[in-house]
Amino acid sequence: MKALVLVGGYGTRLRPLTLSVPKPLINFCNKSIVEYQIHRLLSLQAGVDHVILAVAYQPSTLMDALSALEQKYSLAITCSREDEPLGTAGPIRLARDLLLSPPPALPRPDGDGEAATAVRESPARESASGQAAAAEPAAAHAGACTSEEVADTEDCFFVCNSDVICPFPFKEMLAFHKATGAEGTILVTEVENPSIYGVVLHDEEGRVSDFIEKPQQFVGRCINAGLYILNTSVIDRIQLRPTSIEKEVFPQMAREKKLFCFKLDGYWADIGQPKDFLQGMSLHLDAMRQHQEAASREESENGDDLAEAPSSSRLVSGPQFIGNVLVDPSAKIGDDCLIGPDVTIDRGVVVGRGCRLQRSALMEGVRVGDYTWMETAIVGWQSRIGKWCRIEGLTVVGEDVHIRSECCINGAFVLPHKSITQSIREPGSIIM
């Protein structure tokens, strides 16, 4: 079975972090977002043998990281590159041949042979203006597998949004999808403010009656959670152009009574922007804590929980920690610190003496000087923060930023490789 991860474009909502690395490689709770999804996909008994990333930005930057994950999990990973943005459905059509063909062979352990991780493109291309570069389905894909040819072994595939973090109930969704005979199954969850999402209306059996993208009036709290199982027949519902699966594909499937929904039991967050990144981090750390406590009581029934994605980082406890704090063993924390709640400290981080950190994420190699206060901040790789600094107000610091001692940074976005020598007190400032 295959899985398509919709990576999307430039990741502008998570800048300045995405100026350094593509969004899927940003560490969330000390593990890259894409690795959480891959780990959970592999928990299926049937197994996912091929993960395809639909990318439109920095595909070459993904290669080294994906190659390492490919070897780690013995899993074929491929990139399907968009030369122009194709929306939320177009990438599915673009990846048609990859979704319908056998997975590429993995490289041998001795390194001999071509690696499976590569930027691949479907042979039939069509511009966003609608001018075909090749003929449509059957004639255009000479030598490509058809839906009928793979139906016996792989009649459906997963689609994941790379902005989403949740317990990823792939196994349960697949069982539900097969039981209902649906052509498509959407993961849904309830939220307080549904107007900014796609609202899903359904009956008691889970059959979707309507799909309303960002409704102007209240129609329900059940929203599209950004995770789908689609039969391969859905691919040919999509034209190779900028297409919205929420506005153009799902409503038609709902009218034909071929679309079902599966309710998520657990937390959910769209972590595509800094505020939501930190909120999702809090929810995920809570889930990790609950799993850890259940495991310690030998009552855990789900051994492949998201919280168990392999990582050397652990939730820590002690007099200097409050609430949920995730620390990599290689990190060093000075005396007299008070850290938490909801803090993640990644590989090689050094926190000086007497620091107060809460609701913040420190990425690999960050150094924080003595007696610094930090609240609601994300600090990018290899950045240096001086002594007696105050960082607060949803501040996002890019890679390799140097902040001089005794500076106050309030709600600023600092681009990579900058040197800050004076305080920034105006919220929303962008330091270029």
C-alpha cells in the first residue's frame, strides 16, 4: 500500500524556519514531522511499502534526510515534484504513475545501485493553463499501470497533509474504509471554530452528505482533519491542473454517496504556523505523558502509539522541571533553571544557569545564556542567545541568529543569520 504526503509549497506560514529547511524536516517535539507520519504508517499490519512526497519547494534539500529515513525504515520514499502549484488535488493526479506502479527497489546496504529516493515526475504533464503536454489517461500513460491492473493488490492509498499532527489512526481508518465499501474516507474531528476549515456533514453511519469548505454560517463542528484513504479510482476524477479536493472532488463524491468519514479519537492540530505549532506541541506532549504513564502501569493497549516514534528524547522530571518537558540526552541544562511547562530541547542544546523557559521549542545546537527568560518562542538551529535576555510574545528566531546579552525580543520574526544588538519591543516586527 502507498501513502502520498502533501508537502505543499514554500511553507510561508512557518517562516523564518522554512527559509532553512522544507517544512516536513522541521523538528516537532525533537523529531521531523515526516518521520512521525512514516513511523505511524508502518504500524499497519499490511505495511506501507512506498511513501511519496508531493513537493513544490526545495526537493533537493529533502534528499539526504529522506535517504536516511529510507534506510532506517527499509521503505521506498519518492518525491513527486510540482513545477507549478496544483492545489490540494492536482498533486494526486500528478503522482498517478507512482501511485499505480510497484515501489522502486531499495538500494543495497553496501550502497551499490541507485537509491530509491529521487525526484520523480509523472510522464504526462499538463500546465496550469490547461494546455496538455500529453494525451489523457489511457493513451498518455503508455506502459503505466492502470487502476484495474493493481486493484487486486493495491486498490487504495493514504493521503496525508504534512501540516497535521494527531495520533494518526491509519490502521483503524483502513478497517473502516474496507468495511463501508467507500470510494473515499476522510478523517474528521470537532473544533470550536469550524469556519476556517472544511466542514463535513454526515449521517450516523459516517456517510458524508455534504462537504462545505470554510462556511460563512455555522453548519457544524465536524471538520476535515487532513487525512484520507482514497481508492485508486479517485485519481481519474482529478484533472492535472490546480484543483481543490475540498471544493471540486469531495462534494461530487458526497453527492454520489461514495464518501465516508471516520471520527478521530484524540488530539488534533494544524501546525502550519507558529502559534499552532506551539499549541500542537503542547497537545502532543500531553499525549506522550499519558502514554508514558499508561506504559508504566502496564496498561498500554496500543504499543505503536504516535508517542512512540523512535527518539532518544524523553520527558523529564525533577525539581527544575514543571509539567511536560522533552529533552534530548545530549542537551546540557545549567543549575538553578526552571523549565516548563511545554518545552522541547533538541540535540546539542546548551541552557545556561538560572534560565526560565516555558512554552518554547529550542532546536538543535541552540545556546541560551545565563539568566535568560523565554516564553512562547521557537528558536532555530545553532542560534545563540546571550545572558539576561528576555524572549517572549510568540517570537520565532531563524537559523544561526545571534542575540546580544540583555536584549528584549517581543513577538518578532528574525530571519536566519542575523545579529541582534538591541531590543525589539514592537510585536510583529520582521528582522531582515
